[in-house]
Amino acid sequence: MTQMLRTTFLAAARSRRLRGVAERSALVRPLVDRFVAGTDLDQAMSAARELAVDRMVSMDHLGEDTSDRAEADEATGSYLELLGRLGEGGLAARVEVSIKLSALGAALPDGGAAMAADNAAKICAQAAAVGTTVTVDMEDHTTTDATLETIRELRRSWPETGTVLQAYLRRTETDCAELAGPGSRVRLCKGAYDEPSSVAFRERDEVDESYRRCLRVLMAGEGYPMVATHDPALIRYADELAAARPGGTTGFEFQMLYGVRSEAQRALAVSGRRVRVYLPYGSAWYPYFMRRLGERPANMMFFFRSLASRH
């Protein structure tokens, strides 16, 4: 039942018709506010400033699958503006940015990949200029090789550029081994797309075990693991693995989503762990929101309870 609901939400994330209905609905907006830090930069900066008091932040200007060059240029400009604000506001030491290559034009015909790489380079250069870093998000499995190739290119000039790997993909343990070298920053998450069983583990236990295997590889490497999970068992496991690494609790970080287990985030930060909050904002919130609902049964139940309470 849970897998069927998850598939339904992820399919809905791709529906333009449902997106239009949701974005016009006053009923949905209060629910979206739990996971999305506003539709404009001022709102997002306010949330980032508050979080940065005791945690670190990775800001994502929401958008993906841009349909033309103008949209890609607009997305790039939004990141450059964001980075400028981080520098001016003295937040660059604690706040980085996350980007999706599809938002920067990767899927466009006739040179989309090159356009996205060029736009990503502009963002990386601006991030370095203000004193922060960039992490490149992963999308569905068909884009993994192209995304990793772009990241390798970016790392030649900006070696601190972060990579995201998704533990539910069958290939990821091998990718972890290739990317666990000195200076690498790898965010390991479970994965949020509805992938076929030929390329991905689909059962929860399989995904969790793959996550542990991948985490062992990263923790045994010489890079900086970024452990993206809300699962208490995996958090404990990461702590156990980190105890044997140089730097202990400072040699890696936990990453959690804005609006999910906020008290647990604060508790980890108070205990001395490095915690970074993934903070999305912008008007193109619908696909991200639907994937958050599809990831965990608790999110779905929250959604349905909220709808029921408003009738």
C-alpha cells in the first residue's frame, strides 16, 4: 500500500495539470509552507539566517526541467543573486547552495548539457568569490552519468564542489568508491524518484542496507561524507562509523530537510554534530513538494490529516 501511494505521488509530481490546480489552491499553501521556505528570496534568506544560528544550510532555488534558454538563464541569475546576498549578509561561511542541472538547461536540445555546465560554472565561480560552496543534486537515473561528468569538470576548477549519490540505485556503491577520494564532498541520500527495479532497489529494507554499504565506503574514504537521512537507526550507524575516522564528529555532517524532524536536527546540533538543513524556496515548488510526500508514509499521513482538518 505504501509503495502504491508513493508511486502515485511521484507520478503526480510530473503532472502539469495537477501542478496548476495545486499552485492555485489556497488549501495546499499552508501544507507547502512546512517543506518550502517561501516563494521569494527575502523569505528564504530570513529562514536561512534563523537556521544558521545553530546549524548549517544548503539553499535550493526550486526549478527543474526548464523548457527554454530564457528559463535556464533566469535560474542561473537567481543563484547569482542568492550568492551575492549570502556574501553581503555574512552567511557564506554557514550557507551553501544546491543546484539541479535540469534547471540550468541540461535537458534542452542542441547543446543543453554544455549550457547547463556553463551555467553551473558561473554559479561555482560566484560561490567561491563569496566564500561558500556548491552541491550538484542528482535527478532520475537517466541523468546520472551526465551529471557525474559535469561534476568532474567543475571539480577541476572548484574541487570543493559537492556530489549527491542516491543509495537506492544499484550502481551507487561503486560510485561511492570512485568518489571517496581526498577533498570530495558526497551527499548520500536514499533517493526520491520512482525508478524501475532494473536499476534501483524498491523495498525499504533493501534501500536501507544499500545505504549502509554505501556509507561504509564513504566513511572509509578520504573525503567528507554528507549523511542525508532522518532515520534514527542510520544516524546512529553513521556515528559509529565516524568514531573511527580522523575528526570524529567534525569529519562529516548530517543533512536533513527543512520542515522534517526539526527537533532532532536541533538535538544533533546541540550535541556537537555538524548538521546542515536543505532549504528549498521559490515559486516552482510543486514537484519538490510531491516528492517529499512520496518519500515517507509519515509525510503522506501529515498531508491527508491536514486536508481533513480543513474541511
